[in-house]
Amino acid sequence: MTMSTLAATLSIAALSVPSLALAGTVFIPEGSANSILMVEPESGEILGRLPGFEAIHGLSGAPGAKYLVAGSFTEIDREELAATAKPKGISEEDHAAHHAKRDKAALPEDAGLSLVTILDAKTGQVVQRIEVPGAVHHTAVSLDGRLAVATHPAGDGISIMDLETLTYRGFVSTGPMPNYAVFAPEGGKVYVTNTGNGTLSEVDTENGYLTRNIRVGEGPEHLVLSDNGAVAFVADSDGGKAYRVDLSSGEVTDVYDIGGEVHGIGLSDREGVLFVAGKGTDRLVSIDLATGKQREAALSPKPYHLTTIPNSGKLMVSSRLEPKVWIVDQATLTASGEITIQGEGHQMVALP
């Protein structure tokens, strides 16, 4: 990112985002298009687009939480960031607010530097930008809205951020190539997949340390938890499997053999059905968790990220190869519509 690009990004995001009522919205980060698309979940109608989010991959929120948390999969030169001029038309106070104060000792100085952007979930306005150690793949927000984390695949760990003070809290090493993160319901723990060594990490986010690693598959990536936080379902990308992990015992209790490269994963509203995007085989797969029976439907090309839409009987699936997102009926696995996007659809967020 150049100095002029960063200045323009800050200016656009801070001054040009419309004040929108965003209840009942799906937010779709558009990757290389450097933007976030907002759509109505039932019809897929485009509600607006937020510009100025370079290489956005990670985006997260929680029902009722005050903020959305966006991560960039690109790094910024430290000297360039320090030298960036105040964007035209912004007060010194507003400009300073873009860069959260942090404990410098908590941020690894030998790591890269990236920015996590905090947005008001109701309006889409940029509230804060927090410096983190390296490119961000995915993010997660606790259900109580107090904390957020970002995964750093090149840094072998996660950043923890305080959403009450809008500050960087610290870094925790989890394992090689941390990929996806999901908070436990109570918010004091977060689970992180480490693709590089086939583990699922449990991190105490209140105290900032790794509590255990659980062996799960070959290359675990996307992850979803049951509502009560007792069970994790993990997509093993290259292994072509999904795993059910009992989090109390740390044991894998079921293995679902899907075949081919898999990616996104999600649960139905009543948690009786697991959905998996078969990226390598152009399929969407559903698994009845009571019987283990699988159903599938063709979905081409390359189904990628997946999010279920609460209380709608629908889910949205992006394509890795084409700029579109499918709206899919959970019961029939039939695509009822398509949303044309820009770039690639990454970590989508559905808010009621």
C-alpha cells in the first residue's frame, strides 16, 4: 500500500460512507475490489457498498454487537505509516482516532504491520483503525461484543483487540498458519484452526494465553461452533473431510468424508444439518448430523465461503472463481438467486 493510497483510504472511509440503517444485512467483503458490499438477505438486493478496505479478507460481527471488525490481507511499511499525512478535510483529533493507542511492548517489532478497521455496525462508519502484527486472514468478534481477534497466517498467531477501549491487547502464538477463529459463547475463549500442523487451538482471551491444542485432520481451515459452545465442526481443506470435535474432552467424535478440497462450513438454525462448500468438486454438501447421511447439489464454479442466514432457511455461498454469491435454499440445496459482486467474496457476516 502506498502512502497516497493509505491517505485516500482513510479519507474515503471516514468521510464518504453514507449513514445507513443496516439491520437485516449481509456484509460481503470483496477482496481485491477493496470494498464491502451490503445486501438484503432475503432477496439479495444491493443496499450499498463501503469503499476503502484494501485486500479485505476477514470480516466479523455478532448480533447486537456495536462493531464490525475488518482485516486486511496486505501489509504496510512502518515508516510509511508514520509519515502518512493527515487526509484533507479531517481534523487532527479525527485523524488520530484512526490509529489506536497500544502497548508497544505487546506488538512484535519484527513482524509486519497491517491495519484492522473497526466499523459501526449500524451505520458502516469507520470508528477506529488498530495496528496489528502482519497480514490478517480472518477475524472474529465475541458474542458480548467486548473482544475481537485476527488471525495472522505468516505470524503463527492471533491478535486480541479490546472493543470497549478500541485498543490492541496482545499477541498469542497458536501454531503454524492460523486460519479461522470463532469465539465460545461466553466470550472468554476463542478457538483457532492452525492449517500448518493440523490443530485446533483454544485461547484464553481474557488473560491472553494458549490453553491447549487439539489434533484435527491434516489442514483444518474453516470452523463453526454449536450455539452452546460444546462442539466444534472443522473443515479439513485438503483432506476433504469435516470433523466433529467434542470440546470438553478434546476428542474427534465424528468424521464426515466429503472428498475433494472443501472450504466454507456452517450449521442450520436448529443445528441438525451441517453445510460444507466442496470447492474442489463444485458441490454444496449437507450432512444430517443425527444420521450422518449426506446430500449434495452441483454448485459451480468453486463454492468458497459460506454463511447461513438466521431464521430464513437460506444460506449464501460465494464463488472463488467468479464474482458472485449464490442464495441457496437450505432444505433443497437449490440456488434461488445470484448476487453480482466485485472481486471475491470472503468472510461474510449476516446480522439480523
